[in-house]
Amino acid sequence: MPSAAPEDLQGGLLAGRAGGAPTSGGAPTRRRSRAAWVGGAVLLFHAAVAAWALWPARAPDEQLAAAARERFRSEREARLRGLGASEAASAEQLARAAELLLEVDGFTTLRTVARDFQRVAPTDLRGLLWEARAELELQMIPEALAALDRASRLAPGDARPLLLRAELHERAGELDLAVQALQEAQVVAERPELGLRLGGLLRRAGRLEEAAQVLSVLDDRALAGRTRSELGLVRYQQGRLDEARALLTQALALDPDDPGSHHALGAVLHALGEPRAAESSWRRAAALEPDEPRHLAALCELLGRDATRGREAGTLAHQFKRRFPTEVARIGGACLTPHPVRPAPHSAAKGPP
């Protein structure tokens, strides 16, 4: 029989001194306490087993509810990690998780959820599209292209993989490949908005005649303003300034609050030698879209080229640097280094202000 440890002997001696000689009922009391403890442990064990058996049915909904309450990406991703690791999560629950992750740009976890979704619902195209979106945003371009290839094989009559492929190539600056993907998407799904997007891509790729042909045949009342605006940009790049002006004026008559059309009209008016009218257009664009730096950049550059408005240009340059510190490279030298301030010709006789 093993001997008692020193601390056990010491504890027993101290207990004997404190409590006197043990009574005849001490041993049964200790046995009953031990039995009660063992019985309680057994009950807890069975309760834990029962809870574990029921947990998979509750866990996904609880994870989703907790994730929906989070507003930040890291917290929401943390709540949804491991959702599809077991067989508990259904396709609907995984789809809901994907939607929640897209809301906060949680692309790392979205990629895992998308793959889990494909395991549960292998014929549902959404899983591959979510995976490709996540990989595109994570700059995993070869993986995104492979996912899109699988998506196109799964659903050859669906335009969504082609549209995402066009976006991928457009972001990479591969405009001709983007045009090709968008043209294929148009064959699959003839929608006017695809023609508008294709016309814009062709213009940006420098294929101006093709862009004009695509845009000129679009006949959709809901897109009429945007179509005229895009065609106006094509004519501007072709140097057909009067046509560009007329098209952009028509576009603004249909949609007076389109900042893109106001900005484009400003560029046309400036090219036509009407700086004041151009300034008015760019100021209107900046008021409609204050978070877009190109409007303020155009204004600043315009004023910086005017020898009488150097102080205004300097103020705009300061505003630009404060509001768009990461976009300073977009403003030109005339804005950053305006002409010296001189009195306007009509006030020369009165001396300097």
C-alpha cells in the first residue's frame, strides 16, 4: 500500500488537533460525500453529452445571428469561421454566411464558406462565383480564373461568370480581354446595360469607332441619359467637340444630377475655349459628388492656369491635399504651383489690391 504524502499526513494531524478525536460517524459521512460528488459528475457528463448531441442543429443559426450583430469585418469573420466544418450547416445557412461576409468585404472567410457551400450544393453556381469573387479581391488571380472556368462549365448559359471575368481583366488593365469576355456575356444575355458597359470598355481601350457603333444602336429609355453621356465621351476623344457638347447637354437634360456628365461637359467646354463654363460644370460635379477627387483636381488645375486666380488655386490645392491625401498625384503642376497672383487688367489703374 503506498505511503501517504507528507502534506497529507500534515493535513491529517492538523485536522485532528483542530477537531479533536474523530467521531464514530466520520467515515460514513465522507463516503456519502464522495458518492454525491461522483453522482453529480455523472449527471453533468450525461447533460454535456445531450447538449453536444443537440448542438449541431443550433450552432449555425446561433453563429449567423451573432455574426449579423457585428458591424466590423474582423468580428464578423471570427463569428463565421468554422461554420461549414461539420455537416450541420445547410446550403441556405452557408449562403446567408456568404451574404454577411460580402457586406463587410470579409473575403478570406468568404473563400472558405464558398468552398463549404460547393460541398453541400455542388450544382449551385453561387458557390463558384463567391469563391472567384473572394480570390479576385484577395489578388489570387490564377485561382479566380480557375474558379470561373469551372463556373462556365457548370452553367454555360449563365452570363455571371463572364461578367466577373470581364471585371477581373478590367481591373488588371487587360481591356481587350475584358471586352472579349463582355462580348461573350452579351451573346448569352442580351441586356441593354451590357451594351452600355461594353461601349465604355471599348472607349477606354481606344477602340472608339467600335464604341460608337455599340452605343449608337442602344435603344433603352431607362439608359438614355447614360448612353448619351458615354457616346459624348467617345466623340470628345475623337475630337468631335460640337457633337460631344450636344450629346452631353442631352444627357444632362435627361439626368440633371449625373456628376459624370457634368464633369465630361466641363472637359468639352474647356477644350472649346470656354473656361468659365467649364468651371461651372466642374463645380456642379464636385457639389453632386464631393467624395470624387477628379472634380476638385480639374477645378484646381483650371484656376492654377489663370494668372489672376492663383490665390484661389492655392486654396483649392490645400483643400485637395487635406481631403484626398492619397490622391495628390492626380493634381497637376499648375494647381500645385499656380501662376503668381496679379491684379486683373481692369483694375490695374487702381493699383494693387
